[in-house]
Amino acid sequence: WWLWPLVALCSGDQFRGEAEKIMRATPVIDGHNDLPWQLLTMFNNQLQEKAADLTSLAQTHTNIPKLRAGFVGAQFWSAYTPCDTQNKDAVRRILEQIDVIHRMCHMYPETFVCVTNSTGIRQAFQEGRVASLIGVEGGHSIDSSLGVLRALYHLGMRYLTLTHSCNTPWADNWLVDTGEDQAQSQGLSEFGQSVVREMNRLGVIIDLAHVSVATMKAALRLSKAPIIFSHSSAYSLCRHRRNVPDDVLQLVNQTGSLVMVNFYNDYVSCQQQATLSQVADHLDHIKKVAGAGAVGFGGDYDGVSRLPSGLEDVSKYPDLVAELLRRRWTEAEVRGALADNLLRVFEAVEQVSDHAGTPEEVPIPLGELQGSCRTTYGYSEAPSFHPPPGALLASLSTILLGLCL
């Protein structure tokens, strides 16, 4: 009765030791961490507050000791602003979140180094620092402006999630597939397609977490570079619309793209409770359908309220890697999931980029914008601006009514 538990314990130690050995050479690149949002909500981005010290911060899934214990070598930090900022102060809010990521690198240079390319990630690995990259979560953050898109790129944004849990005027979000939201763009509008083309030109990774299935398919077919799902799981194992269905996984395979598996219980088990083993099931399924090159990690730490048993914070990554080894993943497959698959995608995006090429510049039609606080500078005199007769008649009617009153 005592022999089998002893064998299991020794076997577990063997896989855990092997995991740590692999991760010392190939640390984790995680696709999505919401620590910057926690810094806003807990401290209003005041990093010099004593309680905000990242070496001792205890209320979060992420701090510096936990990152070290988890062998995290690169992190896409989420610059996030909620959907209720759309048509209001989304651009200001996203600039503040990008700023706090830069200040993290400035305050803790021995731990974090802000980088903007695949070469920078590899260099950070060699230096033993956490390569810190900026992922902007939610296309509403660019306020339907190609100019804002380019400005965020210059500030360090290296992926943009096309939507969050709301439509933009040019792309549909995942709630369309649940019936809780109405499709507006049937995936991507004409302007949405120009956003994708401009992201390709700049070298910004397209992130399809949070978008509708129609948007997934439209972007995968249009993009000249591979895309990522920065924090999504497999729909076949948990039928939640934030996850990726098998027909889309086949497109992921065909385009050399990447699904970075989310750890949120609701996306892992479709229940409030989940386990590390169930997360490994999602990794197995994506590998089976889309190939070993399509698998990555996107834990969604500090952005979710429930995490699987065994994956409670960022220090637990070696346990997940040990489970993959126990399931007979090869060392090459494990290294791919840890870092090599993301690096391949990032390098392909960089190769497709063309900064000497002509930028997209046709603005979104005025009638597709929303919000009552907008000005219309540029539209009335622009050569391509031709207001429809109905809009002109409505404007004249309003003027005449005002004169009568």
C-alpha cells in the first residue's frame, strides 16, 4: 500500500526537476497579465506608495518573487481600459496604463526591462530579467483612429486585442456569439480591415482574444502575418464563447498562429472550480488540432477572480510544465509552448512589417462613429467626405426647426 504513493512522489519530483531544468534555459513568455490594472485600482498608479512595492505585494497573483519562482522570462503586460471608457476617455486611460508599465521598468531595472522586439526578449533571457512588453487590450482604446494606433505603436504597443467585451465601430466582440450583443460589422468592417493591414505594416501582433468567431475568421484570412489569442482556451473542452472553436484552430494551424491558453476557471472547466490537469487538457487539445507550434501560455493572472487548483499565482508555471512532461510532451514541444512558438510568431510579424510602406490613412466614416462629445474637424472639408442626402436633409431640418423656435 505504501509503494505506489512513494513511486508517484519520486516520479513527480523527477518531472518537476526536469521542468525547472528546461525553464532555466527557456523561461515562460506569458501572453497576458493584468497587474497594471491592479496597480490602477489599488493604488491609482502611485508606484512609490509603500504598499505598492512589487517585491512584497501580497494581494495579487503577481509580484517579483513569484515571477522568479515561476521562471517567467517575458511578460506581455496588459494595458487595459474598460468598455465604459469607449467614446469617452479611453485614449487618456490607455496612455496612463502604458505609462505605468514603463515606470515599472524604470523602478525595478534589476527585474524588468521594457522591450519592443523579439531580439529584446532573447537579450532579456540572457540577462536574467523579465522582458516587459505592452499589449493593449481592447480596440476601443484607439478610438477608431489610425493615427492613435500608430502613436501607441511608437509608445511600445506590440499587440492590440481587436475588441474587449464590447463592439468597436469596426469589429465585433465575443458577446455577439452569445446573443448578448448585436453584430455591427459582421466580423470586420472596411475600416476594421484597414486597421488589420496597418497593424501588419507597423509590426503589431493581432490579438483575437475577446472577438467574435466571424472576426476571428476575417482577421486570420486577411492578415499577412500570424496572429495570437493572448488568453483564450479550447471551445471543445469548455463551451464558452471566449474560447477558440476547432474550425478556427484549423485556421490557426494553416496560418502558423498561436493560442495562449487562459487559466480562468470559467474558460477551463465552465465551472467555478478547475484544476491544473484540466488546463493541461486544453493544451493537449490545441496541440492535437492545431499542432504543437500553436500552443502557448496566457494565464490572465490578476485579471480573473478564480484560478485552478495548482495554478494559484505566477509561481506555479513549473508545475504545469511538469504535468506536460508527465503527459509525454517532448522537450522541443515544451520549449515551444514556453517561448519558442511566441518568438516564431513575433519574428514573422516583424518580417511582414514595412515601415517604408504607405500608411493606411482613410478615416472611419463619420456616420460610423458614436458618442455625443466628438468634434468633426477634418471631415467637412476632406475630399472623400460626401455626406449622404439623408444626413444633409436632417441637418437642414434641425437648423430650420431651430430658427422657427
